[in-house]
Amino acid sequence: MKQLFTFVRKEFLHVLRDKRTLLVLFGMPVVQILLFGFALSTEVKNTKIGILDQDGSQRSVELVAKINANQYFDLDENLKSIQEAENTFKSGRIKMIVVIPSGFSENLINGKKTQIQLISDATDLNLANQIYSFMSNITMDFYNQQTLQPHVGIQPEIRMLYNPQLKGAPNFVPGVMALVLLIICVLMTAIAIVREKETGTMEVLLVSPMKPYVIILAKAIPYFILSVIILISILVLSVSVLDLPIKGNVFLLFGISIIFIITNLLIGIVISILTDTQQTAMLISLIGTMLPTLMLSGFMFPVENMPVPLQIAGNIIPAKWYYEIVKNIMIKGTGLEVIWKQVAVLLGMMAVLFVIAVKKFRIRLE
């Protein structure tokens, strides 16, 4: 045990002396959390729009004021004609034009069918659909408030559970947690062990009195501790900066995160055993783990929209299951009774990777 602590201390000193590694380890989580939480947010906020009011009545002015007062839109242009609206669209200054036709107020007073034209810039289809949905809700709410006759028919009531403000952070934070922990555990661990093999010092360590598995364990422990520290920092940033409270059990989230960290460390150890150069280990880590996590885990793209073969392939990615777990605990506030299947899958992956690591370790290093 004393030898293990000595070797772990040596590895910590090695990591702490490498300023570039420290910058990656502690700078990357902060940058990604802030980047995904703010710059890459999918929220509709302060979107510039134009208004072409052909009615000019008191009620049309009230509608414009209601739209302008909403946090989702920022009135940038009061347009005078269709030609001016078209030119404004081409300039790219606005993303939508709301056309209020003549007779708008009269139809509204008489309870007749009242149409408002919403023209969106569909070069960004997702944004156009979001803007249209928000604007439709605003205009429908205005109509229900202003009409003097009861609205006949079914009026749906829209409720957004768990994320009523439609913020981007609840979607990105769980994915960033999975991605950051994956990179640190897999990439850093694989490179750290392969570096010893590449420089020839691994053979020297293996002929020392220390058991080979102790050497591998000592290599992994520093990155385990650093991953835990980074996990805590991500959670603190999420709560304090992105205003994303953890609705579920924090200790449950922390415990499952430990399982995910160990699973990724085992992936890094397996990669390090199967490779002989840092470049190979880096390529396998990035292409074999990072890209599938981004593409197939549901973090960036909905899994349901993918072809069935890709959905099946995504099931072998630990980050997919961890992403689902984090969303359930942090956003929905669910407990183990809901996520036990995902936890069981992670535990199974950890056990399988441990067996593979032990067997391959004996074949390649003993």
C-alpha cells in the first residue's frame, strides 16, 4: 500500500508540473459549460423581427406592444411596405416579419376569423420553427384576450414540464458532463500509460518490486481524483452561473457519476494496453469514444430520429446511459426507481471492461 501511495504521489506531481495538461483539465470544463450554456443555447431570446402594420388601429398597436414586451423578440423594424419588408429580409437584419392586415381590428371586434401573416427566414429551419411557435402562441393569447365573442372550439393549453422557460442549459449541461468526464478519463489515462511504454520506462517499472496492476492503478487514481474535482466544479457552475438547480438526490447523482468515471478509466486502460504510441491512443480515444458520444448519445441529436442500426450502436456507448441518468436526476428529480435500468447497464459495462482489461493486461504486459 505504501508503494501505491508513493507512485500515486509521483503521478500527481507529474500532472501538476505539466501546465498545459492542467489548463486542459480545469479550463476545458469551464469553457464548455459557459459555451454550451450561453453561446450555443437553443433558446429563442431577443430575436430581431419586423412589423408591417397595414391596419394602424388601436388594437394592432396593442398587439405590437405585446410582441415587443416579450423577452423572446426584439422589434427592430417598423416596416411601411412589402418591398421594404423584402429588402429587410435580404439584408439579414431580422428573422421574422409580422404582417397585420387591414381590417384586423374590425374582424377582431366582430369575432370574425382574423389572420396575421408570419413570414420567417427559413435558412435556419430549426430557428424558424421555434420563432413561429412562440409568435403563434403570443398572437393566439392576444386574440383570446381581445375578442368580444366567446371562442368556439378547442383551445389547447400548452405546458412545458421540467423546463417551462425553454432554457438551453438543461439540455447541454448533462451532455457536457458526460463529454468532459469522458475526455479526461479516457484520453488522459490512455496517453499517460502509453507514454511510459513509448519512452521505455514501462519495462523498468514492470521489473520493479511493484505488481503490474498496482502500476496501472496508480496511473489511474490521479485522473479519478481530478475527475471528481472537475465533476464538482461543473455542478457548482451549473447551479451558480447557469441557474440550473439539481432537483434530484445529489448523492445519487454523485455516486452514479463515480461509476461512469470508473467505466471511462477502464476504457482508457484498455486503449493503453492495446496501443504502443500516444498518437494511436489519441486517435482511438477521439474517434472511438468522443465522436460517438457527440453523435449517438442523444446529446446533440435526438436518438429517435436516427436509423435503427445507429440507435442500436448507440446503446454500447456509456455516455448515452449516463446522459439519460443525469437528465432524470438533475432536471426531472427522479430517483433510482426510474433510472435503475441505466445504472445496471453502466455497472455491466464497467464489469465487462474490467474483465477485458485484466485479460489483455496479462497477455500484453506480463
